Amino acid sequence: MSITSLLQNGVPVVESTLLQKQPNLPNEFLWPHKDLVSFHTQEELQEPLIDLKGFMEGDEVATARAVEFVKDACLNHGVFQVINHGVDQDIINAAHQETDAFFKLPSEKKLRGKRKPGEAYGHSGAHAERFSSRLPWKETLSFEYHNNDDSKLVVVDYFKSAFGEDFEHSGSVYQRYCEAMKTLSLALFELLGMSLGGDRLHYKKFFEDSCSIMRCNYYPPCNDSSHTFGTGTHTDPTSLTILYQDQVGGLEVFANNKWQAVKPIPDALVINIGDTFMALCNGTYKSCLHRAKVNKEKERISLAFFVCPKGDKVVRPPQDLVCRQGTRKYPDFTWSEFLEFTQKHHRVDGSDTLQIFTDRLASNPQTNNPICQTF
């Protein structure tokens, strides 16, 4: 039976119970040999583990050490892990438990908030509403977080609207999680600003009114896990990703010309640079190329908080950084334009998404548009 034989309003429906009932790996989930040749990763990435306690407390020596660790990681592969990050472990545990419970719900409840083609939010099974091949072996739930309007409970409101009043508690759990991640993100942007040698508060101020995306990932066990991926090779188009991963493991980063595993560390969060921040720092730091494998026997859960600028903000590096480097590498654009490109016009799998996007902007004949100014 084809995995796409189950439809809702003409759109394929894929969810974990259906995936695990398949006697053989459906063709839609088979990945090309060229993507699988480096599948059996043995080496672990020796990324820095950054203790944020001293920085959070204003210790200058500890802050200088954290800044150097951040700079080294972002110049080399764009990923590091942080501990003593200020996020209460109870908040993380509650969000993990809520995610586990959500993906075990009956299909009809999850499909109340089904993601629609071209949109970034909602429940999705293997991105089947967008693609028909090289599907990832996972389910996701994505929603927006911001505090820029009259409603301060945007996540709670989303869950009640999309899934029903009985999901208010779920919304409350994720609301607290997102609030904690937003606070952490501003501290990280301050560290990034310091590591780039400019105004330490530049990026922190830029992201104070951020409109971010929260994504819950559920990777069910897969009998034929060596022929598929939980998430294919990609860079995140967003600015910064704060990732909680459980202890199952599966995240891999391409560093030093090879794939290396990011070992789960209890109480740590994984931080990686995305394409939009690469543009904001004029290419000084590279967005992290990564992927996720699935486990043959164990389910895996991860929580990704994608920090994004407010949609209408112009993505532009600080002038002092450009002056030091001598030239602009990317044109101006807004986050909403880049997000639309990734959702409607381009598959973010193993390609240089930011460069493809900026080439598209450069070829735009409407030169009066500020996103197309010379750079």
C-alpha cells in the first residue's frame, strides 16, 4: 500500500501509526544512494560546551571565555551546546511530555490543525502536503510565537483555535517554553554581537520584537532506518535555532568535510546558526549544515525554537561590520520574503538556500524595490 493512499481533502495524510504499520519502507521515503553513502557516522563532533552561568551573572572573565568559544564554533561549523542557560528543566520536561502525548493522539484530533500547503504552521506528516519523494520519517507540529500584539498568549490562543478548547493546557505549556527560549535567545544574540566585535547589543535589540517558529518533531522507529532520514541535509533558513534533543541521538553536522554526530548532553541545548543570521553578519559566520537520522528501535523527540526577525524587518548587517570587511555579500531582504521563498518556491534540502534566494533577488527587474539595491 502506498503511504499516500490516505487522503484528507485531496492532501496526503502521514502520521506515526500509519508509518509504523508499513511492512516495507514506502518508496516515498527512500532516499537516493548519493545521500546515503555517508550514512554510517561513527565520529562525534567535538563542539564546545559553553557554560553560560558566568555570563548570565556578569562575570567578565567567564563572559570573555564564552565569547571566544562562540566565535570559534561559528567560524568553523556554526553549532555549539550550552549549559546553565537559565531555562528551568521543569519547563523543558513539560514540553517534552506534551509533545510525546500529542503525537500519540488519534489522527482525527491531530488533523484538526493540519498544516496547509504553502504555510509554515500546523501539524504535518513527513511534509507530504509539500513533497512527494524523499519524505522525512517524522511528524511535526509547528506554530508561531511572538509578543508583538494585544494578545500575550499567542500560543495558547493558537492551540484553542486550531485544536479545540481542550488543548488550552498544551498551549500554556508551550507558551511558557517559548517565553523561556525567547529570553535565552536575546542573551545568545548579545554573545554573538560581542563575538563579532561590534556593538554587543545590536542583534539583541534587532530581535527584541522577533516573530519566531516553534517546531515539535516526532521520529517514530523505522525498521529500515538505513534507507531514509528523519530530516534531510539542510541549513535552517531562520536566524538561530535553539534545540532540545532527547537522549536517543540522531542529529549530525557536516564539519571538517565529514558528517559528525552531535552527542546529546543532559540539560544542554544545541544552538546553531541559520541562513538569516549568516546574512545579518555578512557571511562571517556560516549557517550550520545538518541532518537527522532515525532509530530502528526507539522513537526520538526534539523541540526546535527557530528565532526569526519580525516579518517586515530588513535583514541587513551592521554598517561597521561591512566597513571592516569592505563589501556587502547579500542584498537587503525581509524575513517574510525569505520565508515565503522557502515555503512556496524552494526545497531546503542540501542546497545553498540563501545564495539561491539572493540570486533570485538580484535577477528581479524591479530595481526600485529596496530588496534589489546594489550590494
